[in-house]
Amino acid sequence: MNRSTGTCCMLGVAFFLFGLDSAQAFEWEITRVDEREGFMHSESLAVGPNGKLYVSYVLANSPGSTAGVYVATRNDGAWSRTLVSGSFAGYGTRLSVNPATGLPGVVFQSNAGGGRTRLEFWEYNGVEWVRQDVPLAPNQCDAVLAYSLGGEAYIAYTLGTTVAGEPLYFARVARRTVNGWEDVPVPVQGDWLNLAVAGDTIVAVGSSITRGLPGLRWLDAMRLLPGNLAADTVDHLPSEAVDGEICARIPGLAIDKGNDIVLAYCTVYTVDSENFAELKMARFHGASWSSPEVLLGGGSVSDPAAYALGLLFRQQLTLTSTDSGRPFVFGVAEDFGSVNVAYQRAGMWNVETIDACDSCSGLWRGGASGIDPETSAPIVVYSRGSQFRVDTVVHVARLVPPTGDSDGDGDVDLIDFGSFAGCLNGANQLPNAYPSIDECLNAFDFNLDGDVDLQDFLEFQTVFSRS
């Protein structure tokens, strides 16, 4: 891996559906968070209300050696890092920002001695990182973290056991209030893999295998409303499926500006000797979940290309929603060879590869995504390198938003004004096909909402006046 350059820009390799031009992909700026040599993994990302960007990750001098948990902060384009703990064990860090303080917290597994691990929860108080006890959590578990609007900390964790040779997983949620920690009863059993928060509503999602049908999984969502618990089954595999998996790794979860809960996940299963891999999305609006929508994927024999597209998102999904409500779904390919993104354009779902591993074994994770406070565009964090080697590095990729420079000559002038006029077609309408729909959106869809309208014209006026 070439480690001499800290930041690079690349044009994602696009696999557009329905004949869209693969040359019209988004541009992604990719930055290394930490330039040191080491084995980096277990990354997570959070955006603070003060506009700061935080990334947590693990750095070991070599695979299997004592590892430290770091949190890096981006200020004015530069990354600074702080060592939180030097006793990491296991896998995974999860980072979140407390809206009440604007400061981050992080949870991870640490070394408890004797081959055991324990859950550690650390918070930054503005001066230093301070460890917080979680008395209700067990010694060994995977955990995720979220804060309510009032600053209550929620930690969801999974306990694993084996009954009659079958693995069973039990989810628990610990909540820290002004009166201390309390155990939140969970009405369903399963692997709780993600948390999201909007105001005082906390949402936990995960898959369950405890419904009495071996080999099948259900996708469940639990809404922790103030004073109320509501559990819903969002999706499940077909009853005739064999060796099925639903959200094989981590489902993507977001709550958009309209307070809709948006959930993205991958299903992989076999029916009548035919394999299926699908990227799906469900939305909770009002009082119920929508019927899951298949964004990408299909069968193997009947449509191998669609099946391959579904597998581009099999590992560790993450989801973010722009200010205009447009979802962007990030995922890691089944072979850990690429980090991919799916988004809606011209009324259709498209997928492109943000970054690919040419000469390494992969070790991609894609721990979290969000909206970059500097550009208001989607951003994702992931690790890239060779598994069990010291050239694995945490990267951040952010979408380069439209600039108004439609002809690529480095300025925004009257020629670009003419192109904007040719593209303008109003809100919630596809741009006029001049010079093409994709070129119009890439140059002038400043708020990434899939149209070119008067809101985009306001942004265009700003960049036009600066040029």
C-alpha cells in the first residue's frame, strides 16, 4: 500500500442499473485518519452538534498484540488523536455524541485478565477521557451506544449461550439516567446490532433466531419511547428458505429529518436450489413499518448479475440520510474486497464502488456513516488493508458535492449558467435531459435530493458569485 499520500480523490467505479452511464459516478474524497504504521480496525464515526467529526478505532503494533483505543477529531481539515484506553480486547468500538454536552462517548471490550473481557464505557468531559462504570453489563459482550436528547446514555449489548448445541443470543439494554443505571426490559430476544436516536426515541434493531425454526432469522426493531416499549418484526425469511440469513452482519439504521425510521439490510437464502441475495429497505412512518423494498439483488440462476449486486452489501451495512431525506446505504462486499454505496437517482437505485482492494486481502468494515458537517454530504469510515498485517489503515470517504462547474474548466461562469438553465425542471422532478440527467445532477443537485430546482439555484448563485 502506498502510504506517502494522506488524501486522495477517486471517481467511484459505478455499476449503474437499467443502462445508466457508468461514467457518471459521484466523486469521493478519501482520507487516512492515522498515518502511523499499525494494524487498525474496529472503526466507528459520529458527528457532533458543534460540527466536529469524531472517529474511534483500534491500533495495534501487530495483530494479536496489546491494542489501544483512539478517538480522532477533525478540526479545519486536520486530524488529531487521543488515546482513550490501552487495554482493548475483542472486536468493535462504538462512538456516539451526547447532544446535551456536544461531547463524545465510546464503548468497547477491554482485557479483564484470565482470557476474559469486560465492557468499558468512556466519556470525554472536555479535558480528558473518563471511564464510566456500567454495573448492569456483564464481563463479556458486544455493545453499541446512543444518547437521548436529554443526555441519557443507552448501551445495548448481547449475551450469547448454547442450548442443545444451538447458539442463542439475548439482548439487554442499560440506561443511565440522573438516578443512575437501570435495566430496560427487552420484549424480544436476538442479536441487537445497532442503535439510533431522535430526541427521546431510541431505536434498536437486530436479527433473531429464537422463534423455534432452526436456521431462519427474523429482523426485529424495538422502539424505546418515553415510558413505553414497542417491538416490531420488520421482515423475516420465506418459510421455505434453507440456510437463510437476514442482516448477516450489521443492519444500517437512521432516523431522518422527518422522524421516519429507515432500516437497510441484506438477506441471503436458498429456495429450491436457487440462491438469493437482496439489499432491502424498510421505513417506519406514522405508526407502522412499510413493506420492505428490494433495492438491489435477485436470484442466482435467473439473474446472476442482480445476485452479485446484492452480495456487494452482505457485510456490515450502514445508512445515513441527507438533510433532504435522501438515504445513502453503504456496505462491504461479501469477499471484503470493496466498500460500496447505493443511492436513488432518476427514480432508480444505483450502486457504485467507493474504494476497492487491488492487492490486499481486504479487511473492510465500514463501521458507521453520517453527514459531513463541512459539506452536508454523506461520509463513511472504514478500514482498508491486509488482514493480520500492519498496513491496515482507517479511512474516511466523503462524497464531493456538486460545484456548479458543469464543463470542468475550474470556474462557474455563464456557460455553466446556461447548462443550469437547461437542467432546471423544478422540485420533485427529474432534471431536463440537457446535457443528461446524470450530468445535471452531478453538477447542480446541491442538496442531493434528486432534482434541480430553485433551492439549487440559490446555491448556484453563491458559487457563481465567487467564481
